[in-house]
Amino acid sequence: MRYSLNAVALAALSSYAVAKEMAPDETLAAELFDSGIRHETIMATKESYWAGRRAQGLFDSSQYKSMDASVASVPCTDGVAELVAGDPLYTFKCSKLDLYDFQSHADLGSNGGEGSGSWGWTSPDGREFVAIAQSDGAAFAEISPEGKLVYLGRLPQYPTAQPSLWREIKGLKSLIVVGSEAVNHGIQVFDMAKLLDVDPAHPVTFNNEDDIAYFDGLPTGRSHTVQTNEELNYAVASGAQPRNSSCASGLIFIDLSDLSNLTSPGCAAADGYVHDAQCLVYRGPDEKYVGEDICYGYNEDTLTIYNVTDKAAPSVISRTSYEGASYTHQGWVLDTQWQQYLVLDDEYDEYDGAGLGAAGYPITYIWDISSLEAPKQTGYYQASRKGIDHNQFVDGDFVYQSNYGGGLHILDISSIPSDPTGKSVSEVAYFDIYPEDDEEEGGGQIEFQGTWSHYPYFKSGYIMINTIERGAYVVKLSS
């Protein structure tokens, strides 16, 4: 069942998309975004779709066969990686990415499955670990030198909360920060160094009394996403409902300097609900802000840039919208030191058939942020297969994208500083983890299924992909 806005709101949204970058339409923003109508519509759309799939048994991850440890890898050959010969559900379309492992959520210790966020950590001696969010907690695994997921245990959801498919994870040194849309969940902070001595023959279920630090300062315990600033040692909870709370579902800062007493030095409420963000010490071309603590907020209808140096009194530097803004979702700067460009995705433009996403192909929006007070959307890249974009992270010359049913896509973005139109951006590799929609026109369905997140920062080159239905994949660029 598709949920739609009323005709007046749709007409307003259509008129909203008239230029590349623009000042927000404040009347429309109040009606559609600030009111929460747009977000509630998207949440209801997802919940309805997922409930139907749950009723069909598609979220029972135990039905999906984990990869046998005796299989070293499955190479991408002639555009496919065939894990089970002759089985279309285990034949994955791909380009230049080989499959090293797949483990179902059930084999990763979950009773509920339903994967979402993820993050990774590399120990001082080079071992690589991942945290894999599921509806009932987070699974922990080590990625072996051979690219295999070695299950080590899990951190259950906070005991006063109910299972929720929305669970997000970010890292800060050896710590991971875990938030969830579940009421009363709060923010869990877990030290991945606890995994160093775990015997895989005896996986450990960690507990919420002794093994975590806990922040309970959210209005209802809910957060939509979490972020960290590793350099300044703080975390952020975003989208903490309700919108009429004192922090207005904006950025809620969490000081991590004393894990025995997690406190909040303040929040950024001025632009209301923040869906996601990236917070960095600024060293870019806008000299006015060099050395300041800057957060790039993805705020439903705008790219909103904050100065959060003073956590008790943060300020909004700029709010800028763009053609086809349907739901500004997430993004990442190209260079965390010299912050001149960023890429941004909109989670609903493809689904709603709006603006550049009208044809149903995921759009990567390119922004010049040389001036934090006047950022400009300079161009875009259109994906080659239909679907919906979700989370993306930049590493060097490449952006790694989770495009729901389209799987993992890797784009070469090295050309952006010289050609910010995006015309020279190219796809260098992909791995489609959701073969169920391969025969659809355009190469995929425009639905909320498949991969939610991934972690691309391991020096080994292994990339872990977390999916909603099946479990976790490990892939690596072909040699």
C-alpha cells in the first residue's frame, strides 16, 4: 500500500522544485516538513510495507543459507557471483566486487533479524570487527584475514524497549554508539575492545547493566540516527521525538569524556528535526569558520549547516534547499580535512517521482560548500539501476552507497573538484544483494528493501553490507 500526500501538498511540493539550490519555502516547510507530516508519511509507508513482508515470512532470516566456510570466495564473473549454482535467489549481479561471506541474521544470533545500521572498528594490532544492527540488538563479528564473518556475540536492545527495525550505529575510536526508534531505548555506548578476548567457540551476550555506558536524556528514549565527532569526543542523537520537545528533534549532544556519567552539554533546536548529520572540526576554504566545530545537517527539506562550537548555544549558519527536495536524508563530505564539497541523498524523490528522481533512478546530489553561508548544489549523478538511495560514505576518491534493493555501489568522485556538475562521476563497482527484483524494468524495484548500510573503511579492503531481510555480506574489490 502506498501512502500519498493530499493533492494540495503534492502541488505545493511540485512548485517547490523550481531551481537547483534555493531558499526554503517556509510556508511549505511548515505545512509539510516542520509539522512532521512528511516524516510520518514515510514511516507509515515503510511500516506498512515491512508488515506485509513480515506476514509473508520474508523477514525470517533463518530461511536464507549462510555461506559455507569451506568456500573461499565467489568471484564476480561475467557480471554475476553465483553462490548456489542454478539458484536465482543466490545469483548476485555484480561488477568488480567478489563475495567472501554471507551470514544470515539468524546465524548472527538474532531472533528477529531485520538488519539496519552498522559500523566497524580496527584494533591496534589490525584486527577488524563489525557491529551489525538488528531489530533485537546488535551482533558482533570479526572479519577474518580470509574475509569470513566470525560471530562473537551480541548486545541486546535496551531491556525497557521493544524491538525496532530502526537501529543506527556510529563509532568513536573503539566505542560504538547505538540508538533506536524504540521508545525508552536511549543511547547505548559499547567498547568494542571487549571483543578482543572473546573465544568464537563461546560467543558472549553482553548485558546492559555492566557492559555499556548509557545515556537516558532523550525525551522518549527514541532517536532516528546517531553521529560522533571523534576528534572532539562527543556523540549526537538526531531525530529524537517528539518535535515539540525543548530540543525540537534537532541535534542532541552527548559528552563521552566520562563514560560513567554521560551528560548533554546542549542541543541544536533552531532548525527543528534533523534526520542525519556529520560533525567535523572545520579546516576548509571558508576562513571565517576555520577551527570551528561544524555539523552538516540533513534536515528533511534542506542542507542545514550549524556552528556547534558552543554546545549550549549553537547557531545555524545556513539553510538551503534544492530541486525536487522530497526528504533530505543523509550525506558525507568529500574530504574531512578540506571541506569544499559534499554529496547528499534524498530518500523519497525516487519513490515520490519528484525532481531529478522522477525516473526512479537514485540521485547523488553534489554540493559546493566553499562558503558555509551560501552552499550551492552544483550537479548530480544518476544511478544506472532503479531503486532508492539510503546511506553513503566517502573514502578517498570513492563514495560507497547503500541503495536498498540495488545493493552496494561504488562511485569514483575524484572528478568533482574539477567538474562539480557530476558529469565525470562514474560507477566503478557494484554488488546487488537483492536478486528478487533483478527482472524489473530498470533493474530494480523502488521499494524499501535490501541493504540499509555498509562499512567501507577497513584497510584490508573488505566491505561489510548489512541487509534488512537476509543478513550480512562481505565483499571486496576484485584484484
